[in-house]
Amino acid sequence: MPVHGHITDAVKAPDLVRLAPHTVLARFETLKVYAALGAVRTLLERGTIAPGQTVIDSSSGIYALALAMACHRYGLRCHIVASTTVDATLRTQLEVLGATVDQMPPSDDLRLDQERRVRRVRDLLVERPGLHWMRQYHDAVHYTGYREFADLVAAALPGRELTVVGAIGTGASTAGLVLPLRQRGVAVRLIGLQPFGSVTFGSDRFQDPEAIIAGIGSAIPFGNVRHELYDTVHWVDFRHATAGAVGLLRDHAVFAGLSTGAAYLAASWEAARHPEQTFLVIGPDTGHRYSEQAFARHREFPDHRTLKPHQITDLADLVPPWSVMEWRRRRHDHPVPPSPAARQESPK
């Protein structure tokens, strides 16, 4: 067993857990350590940022911690514009690591929360020109760290057609994993998870009043999402995602977040239909921040094995609480935010 020089090396790699004969969970403490380390290292190598400089970004949770840890490792300062969903435990971790934190006021509207965060980042860039905006939502530099994850997957799961099931979120983790695998000739099918209310794959006309599935969807377009990489998309509401997470804990003693629960739910249904494939379920974080709002209510949720999605062929037919559509690697055009330079030049 290696002795690591920094904690980020210890936590970045997943534990691979077999859930079924042909289904494996990649269980992370915090998946986005790969993204933050890869991005920071690459930007330092390019000379885009320098040791001692302050980097800034917006986050709903696990990227904030990952970025603060990467800055700790490489001697950078870190400023986080945090979602209202960031809890006291995480905020304390960030502050002890040396990060400064701007947290948005309480809000039941996650779209408003996200818009407030982006607006605050823009204001700070004007006030403090020396800041470097990491732009986890739009800068493809966040793909780079996941190549190491792709190497692990290729070595651990050779030989069969592979299906990756993961939350779409910023788009970086699924793209960063699947692109290197496909480039080396691995036949990879990609299934993405979305919540209702996200603009990323056209469910923004819906509202999920209980939704706290951080990191799975978006209220604004993300430049890092490459729609043409996805073969299938599942839209899952809070109750179904929680049923999946509770089922994963009951079935396999794995305590993971709600995006993992949604992925487990979708993968279980898909694996029954495609027994010839190996399924890799991405579990980006633990379940601790969902303890009170989701897991404490575990008796309220149905057995995930009794649930089935509504199968659709057109976004016009999308309906809660769970829909699935063969996306077939199509584009999905929507306005992509302009570059930071263009933003600073445009009138406010």
C-alpha cells in the first residue's frame, strides 16, 4: 500500500464495488478531486495561474472542497461562492483549509441560487482583477484529471461492452471518462442522469419542489456538457433518487448521495434489459449531507425494485417522476455563455 504525499492522492481514486455480476459501482468520497487537481495542475503548467494566486469558483458542494484541497496542495488561495445548500460542516472544512467563502442566502429556488452565485463571481472579478475564475461549468480543462480515472476503468473492466451511468451535472466527469475510453477503442455506452427542472436536457418546464440533488442538473446552460456523447438520458425526481440511494444502502451497505441513488436506480433497470453489457455506476460522493432531508425519511420511499420509468421518444412527452429517452448522441442546441473576456466587456 503506498504512502501518499498529500491527502488528495488518497481520496481521488474510487473504490470499485461489485453490485451484481455485471454491475460495478465506482464509489468516491469526492469525485471532483480529479477535476480540481487536473485543472489546477494544467493551469499551473500553462502559466495561466501562479502559486500564491487566488482562484475563484461557484459550487454547490463537492467541487468547493475538491478545489480547496487542490489549492492547499499547490500553494494557491481559494475563494468559493457557495450555494445555499452548503452545510455548516462543509463550510467549516473550507475555512480551515484556508478558503474564503461567500454563501448565498437561504432560498427554495435553486435556479435563483445558481444565478446569484454566478452574478457574485462576476462582481468579484471586476472588484479584484487578479482573481482567476476556474469556470468548472465551462472550461474543458476540468476534463483532464479524469483521464487517470479512465485508465483505472480500462484496467479493471476489460473485455466486455461497457455502459457508464452517471449524473451529468457540469458534464466534466462523464466526458472526461468516456472520451479517453472511446479514443482507445473501448465500446462505451453513456447514460446520463438529470433532475426535473434542469435546462441541460430540456426539463426546465418542470418543478420538483423537494429537489436537493446537488450536482446533477443545472438552472443555466453549461458549456462543458457535450450532448452528443450521451446514448440515453434518464430524468429522475427527488423521491425516486432517494429510493435508489436507500435501496443501495439496504442492498449493499453503501452510503452514497442522491445522484448515486438515481444512477443505481437507472442502472438496475438498464442492466435487466441489457445483460450482455457491463455497467459502471459513478457514485460521486457519500450520503452524509442528505442524512436529514432524505435518509432520515427512508420509510416514506418505495422499494426501488418496484419502480419503472416512462419511456419516451420526444422531449415533448417528458413527464415526472421518472422518464427515459434514447438520446442517440444528438446535439441539443442552447445558448452557451460567452467567455470571461466577453462578459467583462458586455454591459451589466
